[in-house]
Amino acid sequence: MLVMAEIDATVPHSARIWNYWLGGKDYYPVDKAMGDQIMEFFPEIAENARGNRGFLCRVVRHLANAGVRQFLDIGTGLPAVDPTHEVAQRIVPEARIVYVDNDPLVLVHARALLTSTPEGTTDYLDADVEEPGAILQAAAQTLDFSQPVALLLVGIMQFVQDDAEAHAIVNRLLAALPSGSYMVLTHPTNAVRGPRMDEAVRQWNEAGGSPRLRLRTPTEISHFFKELDVIDPGVVSTSLWHPDTGDPAPIDDHGALARKP
């Protein structure tokens, strides 16, 4: 049973600002104000949000077509068009999806995430990425960790400031997955816009955006995949990862899909 969590509408929060940039409706005036402040200086941030979301849809579709039946989506964010379970279950109706987030507003909307095909399953965990053991224990009630799982860390690891902690979290999650599993990880960077992206992040952190975030370079992002077999085209701007149409421009959001040997 879902319990209504306390929501602080006086502090801007990443999930709600992201929802605003994506054109959603689930945000408060403080989130819009912060989103507008950053877009005034760095209007491309909305492109980053849309590009990251498009990548998620494409990579889940790729995984489902490759036969993946289980997805662990950590840092889910607020429901948006084409969430993980809908994309996966269109192709694999029996797919099982576990969403994980610790934002109270996401918890309020969790029932929207819990829809599923009759053949499949979805579940939602109110948990923090910094507690991977608790996530794995709870997710095991829905997912079979003796079979391949796709671990989705899309736009979440930038909120873990310390490099050693960030790598320990990823390694702990990967250690629980069997051979043949996959990891998808995306992370903001400043490789495209440089100082302007740096300034956007500075404004976010100094204005009290919650949680605080940091950028990592493409090389630093690639280190998360060092024990995995990275799928072509490698660690790239997410807008350039097998785009559906056209010739998209790179964005300050990099990531990859990789397979656990």
C-alpha cells in the first residue's frame, strides 16, 4: 500500500524541474522559477532533458527486441510519455519492471507507474540509490536475479558527489546481476557547451536545487563501464545513440548501453 509522503513545495527538486523541462504538469512554482532561471542562461537544458528521455525509450526498445525480460529502473522520475514498462511491454508483454525513486512526488504518482500488461508485472520501490543492498533485496520480490536484468541508471549518478561512492554503488548493483545482463547509464557532462553548462550547474547548486549535482567528463563516465562490454557506438552523447531520424546535434548528456560478460 502506498503512503502519502510529505512534499516540500518550497524547495526546487530535480524530478519536478525535469518534468517542467519535458513539458509536463507535475511541478510547483518554485520548480518553474528554478527551471526558468537556468533556461534563461542555458536554454539548451530542455534539449538535454528531451534527448535523455528519447535515449531511454530507444535503449529500452533495443533491449526488449534483444530478448530482455526484466528491467530495474533506478531514479525513475515522474511519469512521462513512454515510460520504461510501456515501451518494454509493447514488445515483450511478459516483461517485469521495478521502478525505484525516493522523491515523495514520484511516490504520489506511483500508481501511474504500476500499470502493466496482464502477462507482465510492474512494481515501485521508495528507495535511495545510495542504498543498493536495500534496493536489490526489495527488487528480488519481483525480479529473478538468476536471469538477465537490464539495470537502468538514467540521469541519477550525478547526484552522488563522491567518485568512490558512485563506483561502489554501481559495482554493488552489477555484482548482483548474472552474466548476460545489461547496464544503461547516462550522466550530464560539459563536453559540448563547456563553461555555460558549468554555470548552469553552479546556479542549480547555489540556489538550493535538491539534490545537489555534479558533472563528469566523458572519460569519467566511461569508467563506470570498465568491466562491461560496451555496445556500439560506445559512450556518446545520448542524442547520437542510434537516433530514430535526422541528424541530431550532440547534447551535454552522455551514456551507453553495456553487457555484463
